Amino acid sequence: MNPALNVPRLLQIGSTGRNSGKTVVATALIQRFKQQHRLVGLKIVTITGERGKCQRGGVGCGICTSIDSGYELTEEKQLKGQKDTMRLLAAGCEQVFLLKAFTDHLLAGFNTFLNQIPADAAVICESNSLRQVVRPGLFLMLTNHRLRPIKPTAAKVYPQADLVFNAKQAQMLDQIQLNQLAWQTSLLV
């Protein structure tokens, strides 16, 4: 699938599994680029499976069950807390949003997001699924599938990653890698 929407100002971070360091990498990039670029953060939760039920089974966290159709876009306003969106805002983004969307409404939700932000802002986004409908300026993939099976959303987009690195490398993202990313992401704005 070749996504029709090209968004060169988008730096997208995906992962092969949960708790792989996406937010650690995102906050490092935000801190690195916040002086040079206007930054907006986006975390996407793509809801698959039966509507109104947690896709991971059990009671869950409530994100999947809080909407039953379409998408929901909310702006994070709190700087203090442990939610990923709060951490992105505290790291230096001018704005941060959470997009919860059913797969068939992901592109519509993302377009609504784009209409809410400044046209000159670079976007740092945590998502696998968005890569199915959008071509970002840079797509990073964190791997931790040796520890657990690869998520289906990651398997679909893994071959499209521009840069792949493992969870330990993500935890220790050094200056050389940041400078390499700075060169690549200079195309975003």
C-alpha cells in the first residue's frame, strides 16, 4: 500500500511492542530540536477489534472503550504526570494531542489534527498504524520483538521504516545518532 498523504514535516516513531522506548526517543528528539523548530507532539491509539471492548482483553485502561465510533482528538494541557502525552509536553512541544481512532477513521482523525496545528510546525508522532495511511518525512522503528512477539500493526509497516534500532539503543540514544537524525529531520520544516 502506498499512502496518498505525504507529510514531510512528520517524524513518526513506531515499535514492535509495548514499552519499547518510543516516548524516551520522542522526548530526546523534542529536547534536541525544540530550539530550532516549532514542535507539536501526537500520540495515536488505533483501536482494532470489537467496538466498546479492550483490544488487549480484560478490563484494560479505558482508552479503547471510551469511544465507540470514529475518532476522538484531545489536546494535552497538563505538564506534570506520567502519561506519555504529558511527558511530550513537558519535554518542550508547543502542543501535544492524543488521537484515538478506529482503523477506518485514522486518516480523518489525522487530517483533523493537521488542521488544529500551525502549518510550520514539525510533528513528532508515536504510532505504527499511521504509516499505513501517511508517508512521513522520517519513520523510526524500535524493536523489542526478541522479548515478545511483534505486534501486528508493526509487522505491517516494519519494511517501510527509515531507521530501525533496538530498545537498548533507544534507551542510550547518543549524540551521534541525534546528529544524524537532525540532518534527516531538517527536511521536515
